Amino acid sequence: MRNIETTIDARTREETSPAVQAEFPYRTSICDLGLLPENLCPWHWHNEVELFYMESGGLIYHLPGGVYPFRPGDVGFVNAGVLHMTSPLDAAHCRQQEHIFLPRLIGGAPDSAIDRQYVRPLTQNALADIIIISADDPNAADMRAAMDAAFRAYQARPFGYELTIRGCMDRLWLALLRRMPDAAHGRESADGPRIKAMLAFIESHYSQPIALSDIAAAASVGPRECSRCFRRQLGLSPFEYLLRYRVNRACELLRGSDAPVGQVALNCGFASASYFGKLFRERLGVSPSEYRRGAEG
């Protein structure tokens, strides 16, 4: 199986992947949340659309203002530019087949007839940030089969595999269009740019002391509106988000460096190593040192 590397920009929360090439803007992979800290894929967005189905286990997609569960066999679509994170639905093993591609894979040149008639109506749909097709839907089996065919072609890469993949994505796009909710154009509310600006600020300054007023100022709002915006969009407070982000960054440093645990704590904005250790164990069930040894093993 081909390994797919992705990077989430700490300032903008944009996810990018070198596998999505300009000449063929598509990639596919199998995602397993069990390999990530706290079994979470953190908040991020990407210019590509995201199409997937659950091979096993359950997954929750968190979007600003909503939570969407997916169970085995369910098919899902997340639109381009939509801020989201994922967490397990339950304790069962979770395995997700994911397809990421730029809309121009379908539409071709900007403002082409296909782009205007078939691509923009979905990518600019105010109600199509996320679409769920349940496992028992009559079209779900055909959609899963099309994704399986594209996945196999991407892994094996025989002659003409790009055409095979594009044909599969065309079929899937048409199925999505037929299920698309009816909505006017214009997808992002005022909260969208605000929450992205505040997340960018947190993730650029997480190693420093941060006050609620600092986070609010990043989006030119007051502290109360800052807290309300976080609650509306992410379902948690600004400081809970900051805490989660600091723990995730600490996990990355514990896995990827030999810095002492106390230095990791300071680098991630924790005032003391003892508080960091207590919080880390509460959230991950192991101490920072035990987590590092497990990652090395």
C-alpha cells in the first residue's frame, strides 16, 4: 500500500499533500485514527474535496456548527475549504477509505461548460459542506464499488490508471449531484473566517502565554463573541481547543525528538512539567515518557 504524507499548516490549518500533483490532482489512502494522538485528526481544511466510505468502525466528522456520525458502509463527502476534524464514533477499530481531489479533476478548465453546469453547483452549495449517504441507501453499494476501483488503480498504477480513476470520480460526482441539497450560492458565514483566524493565531502562539483577549483580537471581535464563536463552530471553549492543540504538539515532539519531557512541556506552552504530566496522563492514559517509549517500540 502506498503511504500518503500530509502536512497541516500550523498558521492557516490548511492541509496539503505532495501526492496531489498539478498534473493529476488526486490521492487516495486508508485512514486509521488509532495511529494519531488521542485518536483525533485535528481541525484542518483543504482546497480539495473529500470523498470516503467507512470500511469498518465508526467515525464522527466535526464541522463548525455540527457533528455528523458515519457508520460501517456509510459514504461521505466533505466540500472544498470546509474546516473539519474527526474522532472515533465508539471504541471499535476504525478504517476509512479516503479519496482527495481538486474539483478541476471533474470540471477541467475553469469556466468550462462542465465546470459551470456540474462542478460549481456542488462546490458553491451553501448546504453541501457535508453529504451523508447511509450504508443501506440504494446507491451506496455502487459508490463504494467505484471508490474500490479507483483505490485499486491508484495502488497498482497500470497503464491508463488516471483515466480509470477519473471515470470512477465522474460516476461518484454525478451520484452526489443527484443527492445535492438545493441551496443558493455563497457557502461561508461570518463565523467561518473568524474561526480560521483565531485557530491560526492559537497555532502560531501556542508555546507562549495566551489570553482570551489575544485570541479574540486575531478575529477583531470581543472576548465574549470569541467564546460564543468557538462554542457555535467547534462546540468547545477557546482554552479547551488551545489545550488539545498543545497536547497534540507535545505528542509530535515526544515521537520525533529526544528533548527531555520537561523541555517538551515548556516548548508546548505548559507552565510546569508536573502539570503537563498530570494532564497528559488524564487525556492519553499514559505518562509522556510511557507514550515516547510506546512510539519508539
